[in-house]
Amino acid sequence: MTENISEYRNQDLETLVGTVERVSFYSEESGFCVLRVHVRGQRELVPVVGTIASVSAGEWVEARGIWDIDPRHGRQFKARFLKTAAPNTVEGMQKYLGSGLIKGIGPGMAQRLIKAFGLQVFEVIERYPQRLIEAEGIGPHRRDSIVSTWAEQKQVREIMVFLHSHGVGASRAFRIYKTYGDQAIDLVREDPYRLARDIWGIGFKTADQIASSLGIAGDSSIRARAGVEYALQQLTESGHCAYPRDRLAGAAAELLEIDIPIIERALDEAIASRRLVQSDTESDPLVYLSALDFSERQLAWHLCRLNEGPHPCPQMDATQALEWVQKKTGLKLADAQKRAVELAILSKVLIVTGGPGVGKTTLVNALLKIFQARGMAAVLCAPTGRAAKRMSESTGFESRTIHRLLEFDPRVNAFKHDQKRPLSGDFFVVDEFSMVDLVLAYQLIRSIPEHAALVIVGDVDQLPSVGPGCVLRDLIDSQVLPVARLDQVFRQAAQSTIITNAHRINQGKMPLISRPPEASDQMADFYFISCEKPERGVDMIVRLIRDRIPARMDLNPVQDVQVISPMQRGLLGVQNLNRCLQDALNPGEPGVERFGWRYRCHDKVIQGVNNYDKDVFNGDIGQIMEINEESREVFVRFDDRRISYDFGELDELSPAYAISVHKSQGSEYPAVVLPLHVQHYMLLQRNLLYTAVTRGKKLVVIVGSRRALAIAVNRIDSGRRITTLRQRLCEASGRQP
């Protein structure tokens, strides 16, 4: 808006003052706002548009700008400068307090506070808070909540103004305050790049913008060091655990537009301070973030530690154990399963890998029965809540997520269990291990007691973890630990076209395609619907989810049907599909708009980051149960737990009607709809398609183009992650890499 009036000199601008009656629109990202202002002498409210760090109803506003006629909205005041002040009238104070700005104060409570204290209400809150209980309906608990939120909001607004003055939107101010407290502005002035390291949702570019505004030179050493670390961090987000020094320096120089010699000095300084670690190879050395270098070395050492020593199970005859467990369960184990049982009895650490329908769960159940009969205490875990729940249902044993098993302690910002405070148990089973990244694998393995046995279960052909590393594949490739490969698809599983097609895809063969549902009286479990145009694909997916699949299979369209897309952007990407499906499945519900999404009651949402304080983790899916405007909170149900989010924390949540393939790992859904189009070209690859297809239990429907399907089937990801866990395992065990 300011650009449209930049041609006007300051002396040409008019000044308008009044009370904000209503905030019609406010963007937390840009600060752009549309206000309805009560101006003395004007009979109607004046529409004022402009940008400001923070604004609430009831505040006194001073605007300098010009009058303009908007073709759509009519006459409005376009402000080049906007400044607010605390309200100084009873009416303004009441509106300000009742605007939802302060937790615990809604319109009714605001009215009672004004009745009790009049124009002195702000002074009472700040200087004499003990008097608040004089107002009707306020007890000690609500008084303390009002006082703490008032102080917090005051600090947050100061941070918002500070950030806004340096060209940054105010949407992250709440999180900055939560992280740094009263020292926020001083710490940001001292090193703005700490924001990118410490604050979820703030990237290097935002921190760099603040640094530039604060006068930090583009070729300064502090910027070069921060940029090198950022460049390497970006590479780890692509899965790499390390990167060749020369290529890293080139990437950082291009990103920062700084000469290579400055980058090289920054690299040397970061390595000298141990923020980065460089391998000792003379040619093309690798550079690691220090945490990843440490995790890789320690994971290799702890796995070798666990693999040594006597097995915790009392000595037994494997043949007799097999006969006993088959009689006990009434099942006949396949040859590969029998060999796996024998390995588990002899080996302290065993890796079990195989695709769907090959009997991994049957094998785990057999091992649990054998070891339980020998008096061993079993501990089961998986990376995600859904995977852990599925494991509990299939085994009858309690299973927890790895994070909950290790018990995070927010007071010390670390897990309660480690090598000094190990977990209790004799026999550990970790499922869906392909999802486990390097750091989490290290945290878990170091916490397993030295005497215990460990069985790692996973499908090595699925996508690797979201986080850095390719742990399961590296463990198998090292040949340091025994591996049981299950490859026989059992007869019952072979009757499922989903499982048959998953194995065909994994072998580089096109899946068997059924006719569309309406063309067949008998419902198959795997379909392909051709939609060459993305627009038609979006419409087809909405109709499938809302109408056709629920009607044909008696499924809940929100809880039982999951759209899984290869990409975030584009018409058939996660973001657009979420908007379309939200409008189709949950229209018209009241909601709150934050961070580019409108959050509505009953929305299905997914957690995007590990939040140890709330005990909610990346990939957990829940449903919004309540939105409280007065307390500025959203309440989400995750399984049987009700979790509260402040409006300022909603960037941790996004709609989950559609999710990415990576986010779907470890979960199964009754029905899966998978858009697959050539616009997804960069991500069309075999392990991605294989992972998505294996998420469906009763139905998989692919919507898109046959060409895209063929590309995905035939394309093996060539971008192998750079890791050195395999070599370090070999070194730790004394084997040659």
C-alpha cells in the first residue's frame, strides 16, 4: 500500500486520528491491516488501510496518508504511517480489554473490570494487581493469569514493533518471546542469526534481513559463519549427514554472494570452535555439523557394544523353541522366519527387513512368546504414535513412541534415559526403523542396557527418514550385524492387490490396474483413475473423498480416508488439496486465521515439529475440538489427550486432509488416495510410490497420469544421501569397510 503513495511528499499527507472500533483484517506475516476507525466529527466509521506491527480494537490510532477511492471497497484512507497508543477513554479501554488480546478477559469480563476500576484499570493491572479480585468474577487464579498475560503481551508487542521496524512481519514475535523472554531484543541485536538457529519457523533469510537492517555488513565474518552453517543445515534437511568441503564452500558462497576466501576463513573458524567437524581424509574432506558427527560415531559404538557379550535369554535349543512356538500359536513359520528365530536366539542384535505381507509381525509375535516364556521383559517402541498403536494391536504388548519411551525432561532439555540412566528391559523391539533418523537412533540405542537383546524391524525399500541419515540401510550395508530378510509373500497377503502391486512396484514393474469403481459390481482394492489435467484431478479427488469412497465402503471421509501427495505445492500438492478438502469436508465452521491457514473446529490437523513440552511430535495427527477466542487457545485431541495451543503456536499445526508421503510413514489408513502427475516430476521415484501404496489397508486409488505412474515405477532415486555410518560401524567392529 505504501508504494502507491510514495510519490507524495510528507507535507502532502493528511493526518487522521481516532479510536479503532474494529480490526477487519490483520496479517501477522506482513502487518497489513484494514481498520474501522471512529473519528471525531465523522458520522460513519472510516476505513483505514496500512501496515503496522500490532493493533487491537479500542486503541487510539494516528494515521498519515491520503484519501483514495477503491473500485471495490469505495472511499478509504490509505495510511503511509500508522501509530497506535493505549486507549484513554472508558469505551476504548473496554473494547481493548475485550478484544481477546489478554487471556482470561472477554467482553463480559472487560465490562466488569471497567465497572470496578474505570479509567484506572490499566494502572491496577500493572501496579496494583492484588486489587483485581475486587472485580466480580475474578479469583486468585484468573487474576494471576491476567497479570502474567498482560506482562507477556506488553513484551511481545515491543518485540513486534522492533521486528517490524526492521522490515520483518510480526508473526514470530510470540515464539521469540517464549524462547528469549525479556532479553529478546538485546539478544537479537547482538546476533540476529541466532533466530535461525533457535526459533522454529524463522529461517536464515529472515535473520539475514534483520542483520542487514541492523547494519551488519554483507561480507562480515559473523554473516559468513552463520551462512556456512545454514548452508550445511539445509543439506542435512535433505538427509545428508555431511558434505564435501569444496562443494559446501561453493554452495555457501553462491547463497551469500561472498568471495570464496571469506567463506574458507569462516569454515576454518567454525571448525576451530567445534561448531563444525571436518573429516581427516586428505582428499575431498567431509564437513559435519558437530551434533551429527557425534551422533554417528556414538551410534556405531553403542551398536557394537550391544552386539557383544552373552545373550540375556537362558540357553535353549532353537529347534525345540520353534516347535514349541508353532504349536503354541497354531502357525507354521516359513523357512526365512525360522532362520530369523534362530538368529534372534543366538544374536544380541538382529535386523529384520522385508516388504508388506511377508510375515514381519508374525515373526515378532513368535519371538515375544519365546522370550516371554523364558522370563525376559520385553519393551516395544516405534517412531510414531500410529505405528506404536498398530504394534500394540498386533502383538498384545504395550508399545510406545521412542520419544515417550525415552521420556523428555523439559527442565534440562534432554531425555531422562541415556547410557548412564538406561531403560529397563531384557528384549527390545523397534518397529518401522526406516523412519528413524540418525540423532533419534543414537538417543535410543545408547539408552538400551548393555545386557539386553535388540531386534530392529523395518522395510529398507521405503523412503528413508525425514531427518538426516539413512540408518537402516547403512546398518544392513555394513554387514556388521546379522540380517534376516523376509521375502516370501504369504497366501492370504497375496490375495490383496495392494500388497501384490507394492511388490511389483518394488521390482520395477507396473502395478495391476482394476477398472474404475463404477465399472465393477465387486469392489477391488487398487484402482487407477486417469486425469491428465490437474484441475480435473483435484475435482475427482474431492468427489472420491467426500462422496464415492464413503458411500461404497462405509468409511468416515475425515478419519478413514487419507490423501497422500508427493509434493507440497501445485494444484495436486498438499497445500492446495488441503484447502479444497477443508472446504468440502468442513465448510462454514467458525475458525481463526493464522500463518496462512484458517483453523476450524473439527479440522483434521498434523503436528509439524517435535514439541516436548506438549508431548506431541512431528507427524502426530489430531482433530480440533474447540477454539476459544477469549483465551486465544485452540484445543486439539490427539488420541485420548486434549492439547492446548496458543494462537501464536498454530504454526506448529497444519491441515491433514492431505499429507506428504514422508509424513504418512509409519501409519496405515483404511483408504488412501494418491495424486500422481507429471507436475510432481522431481519427486516421482520408486521408493516414494512404494511407500505411499503400502499405507493403504483396504483401498488405494491413484489419480493422475499413466506417464507419471510409469516414471515413478522406473525411476530409482539417484541422490544417495551422504552418510558415513556404514564405515564407522565397520571401524568400531574391527571390520574392513
